[in-house]
Amino acid sequence: MKPCILLTGATGYVGKHILRQLLRQGYRVVVIARRKKKSPGKRVIDALKPFGAFPADSLDVIEGDIRQPDCGIDSAALEKLAGSGVVALIHSAGLTRFDAHLANEIQLNNLQGTKHVYALARGLGIESFHYLSTAYVAGDTRQVFMSTDLDAGQGFNNPYEASKFEAEKYLHDACSEDAVRVVIYRPSIVVGGYPSGENNAVSTVYSFMKAAHFIRECCRRDLQRGRGVFTRCGVRQHGDTLFIPLRIAADPQVSINLVSVDQVVDGLVRRLETGDEKHTVIPLLGDDFSLNNLRDVICDALEIKGVSFVNSKVFEQRSRTVVEENFYRATLSYRPYLFSAPVFPEDEKDRGSIDIEKTAVEFNELMNLKMLEKRRMSLNGLALNTFGVTGPQDYFHLFVNGRLGKSFLKRIAYVSTKIRFLIRGDQVFDQVIYFDRGSIHYDSEADFDCSFEMDQPLFNDIVNGKTDLKSAFFEGKVRIEGDRETALKFGFLFSEYFLHIDERVMEEMLG
């Protein structure tokens, strides 16, 4: 039997593909995973389900959290781990989000988490440390960025790029002072795998696919119901194709490098038992695709026509239609990648590894399948998925910034009140929000009229329309403090909003 590998991030998009490959090749694997709604073991087993059966005696799961010292592993589990014969650690866990409002959480996961995992490797005497980074540590540099480069004086487009850059710098400095062999892998934008796009909520390509799919579904429903609002923007059915006039501000000559998840996994796993130098950086690059090429492929798969790229000046000269405004809002975090991209050496690219047409078709089939499921991918579910909402921090950020919830604010234009939301989960959300006659903002003052306290799974069920706030309160799942009358009235308004949430989403789409 092959040796034992310690793995983080096994429930993530790339991580579960790494785990599948390790088990297929006969490695024993110990996984560090967090407890969420499900136990760590159940989460890992669920991540492996799409790949079929695996040898259960080759997999152990221990509870931990890379955001904590010793990765949150208790002393008994650490002692057991020390005797398990681990020869290499693969660190693929992290937070792949680009949003500025998550900067602290991104830093905690991607930089501090890497420090904790590296310290764990040293403490256990593991001599081989494999870190999944990103080619986008190149940031906004315009020079050719080699695998031997790191600090080129570049700036960064988002806190994710910056956090991965800082983690690489830390590992480079740390391994120069001890005996640990560090291998860093730099994939470009990862696509493919099974199921296509399922866990890749924030990949640039999948994010644009999701936004286009969401817009298409809203237009389709509008046409079916005969309202004609999108028709006034030029939307029309043409056979099986939906014509949607949609201008996107971009440089169509920009190319984006895509790499398959299988290529990333193969490139990593085959180096586990090789004698690379003490500090090695492995580029994992695939094919370059122009924005024009990607647009055509995505639109063909989604059966859409009418999408065009224009420069920023032209884009701003004419008022945006509701279609253009909603696409713009849904893809705001990715705008920098529509105007520039790092340039990588040609000899570091593995050409021919991507079938982008197949990737787009598989994504569309997956989304259509989800639409057939009960409420899992309702119009509201599509909206939350498109905007990357995974919890209260995301939801209220979009709410306060006018990207969600506009129809709710219209309905409470007569209300002026401060409400504290305390939502407990992986990250505690504790904010006072001032609803001020149709506007909304965070309030730094400690005083508030009333408060709602609940756990994050319940909050997620409420915003997904699976339960309502009023019922949850009467079932004892929501704690209310302060002005009870105001809280109950607000609870009723929230319940009414989410009871008809798909209708509300359409109203917000239409402005």
C-alpha cells in the first residue's frame, strides 16, 4: 500500500478531486474537515458520492479548522495523527472569494490558515508540504510572469489574489529556515470535473455562465407571463434561441487561461513522491481563450444571442437597460478580468487540455436539471447562487449596497427603525441595520429598537424561502429582544416578502 497523505480542503471543488485521485491510486488519506450542519465525516463522504465507491479503510476524517492554532485538532487526535505515518501534507483549503467585504475572512482562511497548516506539518515532522496557490499571484503586472517570479511590484485586483501572494511569501521564507520541502502549485482558472461548476461558485468563467443563465431565466419567465418588460429592452424568442440585447463593458481581445481540474490534480499527485528541490513552484496552465471566444461558446450552450462587448466609454454613454444593469451587478467582482489578464510564458502552458464547448454544455445541463428540482433552484435560488450568497454577511452586503432587496425596501418606505441581526454560524454576523424610509445602511451606534437572533442554517432557509421568520419565532427558533411590537411587525413583513420571493426577485430585476 502507498504511504499516508494528510489533506485539507477535501470538501472543496479541487480538493474533492484530489481526494478521489489519491484514493484511486491506493494512498491512505487523513482529511481535516470542519463541522458545519453535518459532521466532518459526513461532509467528506458526501463530497465523494458523485465519484462512486471508494475503499473506506483508506480514509480517515478528523475534525479541525485551519483558522485556529493546531488547525483546531484536539490533543487526542493530534497524538493519533502523529503516529499515522503521514509522509506529505496537501493544503488545498481556503476561501476563493473576491469580494472586498470579505477581506478579513479571506485573510484569516488563506494566510493565517496556511500558517496554521504549515505549523502543523512541522509539529508532526512531515517533510513534504504541497500548497495549492493560484497563477493570479501575478496580480496586475503587465510583464510576462514566470513561475520563478513572485514579488514583481504588482498590485492586486482583489483580496483573494493578495492573500495567496502573502501566503506564498510566508512559505518561501519559512521553508528556508527548516527542513520542510515546499511545493507550490499555481493553477490558472480551473474548470471541468464533476459535476461541472457545482462547487466553483466564484470561478470567473462559471460566474459569467451563472449570470447569463439567470438573466436568460428571468427573460424567459417574463415572455411566458406576457408582461413584456424585457421585450421593451429588445428581448425576443427566435426559435429555440432567446435574443437578449446585452452590452458588456470589456476588451474582447483579452485572453483568459483555463486549466482542467484533472490536469491540476494530476500535476499535484504525481509529485507527491518525487524529490523536487526544497522550494519548487509548479505552473499549472492550460489554453488561452479570448473573451470573444468564451462569449460565443457560452451563448451557444445557453441558446442566447445578442451579447456584445463595448469599451467602457461607449458603455457609459448610454443608459443601461434593466438586462444590462442586472448583469453588471451580478458580475461586479470580476470586472477587472474583462480588461486585463496576466501574461504567462508559452512554454509553461499545457495546450489542448480543455474542451470549453463541452464544459459550457455540461454546465447548462446541470443548471437545467437543478431548475427541475423542487425549490432548490427557484428564481430566488438562482439569484443567490449568481451573486455568490453563502450566508448573512454576503446577503446583507448586497442588501445594503442595493443589489438585492429593493422591492422589500419599497414596501417599507414608511418605516424608520434600527434592527440588530445576530446570526451565529462559522462566522458570527452581528450588525445593526438602519431601515430609514426606503433606504438602508449599517449603523455603528450600539442602540437599536429590536433584535433578531438565530443560527445561520435557519437564516439560509429563510432567505431561500424554505421557512419564514414569523413561523420560526413561534417555534422558538428565533430570539427577539427589545421592542417586541416592532419586531413582530417586521417579522411579518419579512415573512410576506420571502413567501412570494420569486415574484419579488422579478420585480427587482425589472427595476
